[in-house]
Amino acid sequence: MNKDNTNKDNTGRGSTLPTSIIAIMLLAIVFSVSIAIADPIPAALTAISTATRDVNSTIVANISAVGGNVTELNIESLTITTFWQGYYGNVTGQVVLDDAVGNRFYNWTTATIAGEVYASRNQTIDWDDLNCSNVTDRAEEEFDINMVASDADSITNTYNSTTHPAITVAGRTIAANTCYSTYGYQRNVSGALANFTMVLLNSVNDTVYTTIINDSIMGFNGNVYDYELLVAEDEAAGVTPFYFWVELD
């Protein structure tokens, strides 16, 4: 008599696969989404607009001068930084089940966006090594950008807080209040911890500028966005490409 070699599950029903074969299905994430145990995913980018303030106004302020008078005169001047680029906008994505060549089996829409946006000048990041930038890392980044720490707009004077929520990177938790941080503005006023929090991270001497996504809140100009991010760049050195990744919680 031939034995029935069909494997049975714990209900007693026959399984169509031998026990020696395990089917592993990975949820691949497209656009700006990643699963908790995976590395952050390279982001698809769409530039909407770029602007900078025009400080070369044709209207020059004046004040009357009268012989014999002395006048107490307060003067305010604006200078545009040459060391910082600001990015802001919205994050969208899907959780998908794809095969190796991208054929879609199923997808789920992410209703509420939460997680982090990462940006670096280096296209390859060792995510297992990613952690808070220390004093030396921050000083080396300033050197690479041709900054000095005493500059008003240096990295030292920009990422000058250490108050931020915990961050999850590729399944690892970076504890709250351990990294250099700063906050994006909301309607021309510096934001609070719960809003656009930016954190300075480092991986194998590569600075990774990081911002915590906050779904649909008021941004620097009064419009609603998901993130704001400051990255350091030396304008005098020319255009600098930045590479972006996103990890959604």
C-alpha cells in the first residue's frame, strides 16, 4: 500500500507544499514607504517649485537729515544664507506586494503618514551604522561645507538642541533626546517639538539630515505639509545633489 505523503496542517487538511519548502512573501514598499524591519526606501521625488527671497529691492529706505540734529536710528538688515537648502512638501505611498520585477499582486493605501525623511550627499548609506552625529561628526560636516562653528548659520548654531522624539531606523530605535536637533518654522515662527522636528544623524562619516514626518500640519508659509528639512550646502562649491529616502512607521 502506498503511503499518503501529503503534508497535513494542524486542521488535518492536506497541504499542497512539502514541509521542506517555505514560501516567504516580502511586502515591498514603493514611493515613500518601508516596513519596520527593512532599510529606508529610496524616495521618488517631484520638485514643485524653488524660490529665494530677493534682497536687491529697488526701493531704498531713506530718512531726512537736518543740520544740527542727532538721531537715534535702528537699522535692520537681511542676508540670505549661502549654506542651507530647505526642503518641504508632502509624502505619499503605498504598501505593496510585488514580485522581483515589480509585477503588482496587491497594494494597500497608507492613510496616515508617519515616519522619517532622510537626505544625504552620499548615495549609499550603511543604515545599520546610522546613529546620532557627535561633536566630531558635526565639526567634520562643517569643515566639508566650508563653515566655521562661530558662523551665525553654522551647523553648530542651527542643530543646537537635543530635544526630539525617538526615531525608528530599519527596526532600530534611536532614543529620544540624544541627537542634535532643530525645528522647522510654522507661519514664520519656530515650531514646537510635536511638529517639524529635524535630527542630525551620521553613518560611517556621512551626515544624514533627518526630519520626522507629521501628517498635514501648517508649514512655514501657512500651507499644510508633511515635512520640512534643512540640509547644509556650500553655494560657492556649486550645485550639490542630495539623495532621499523615506521610512514610514
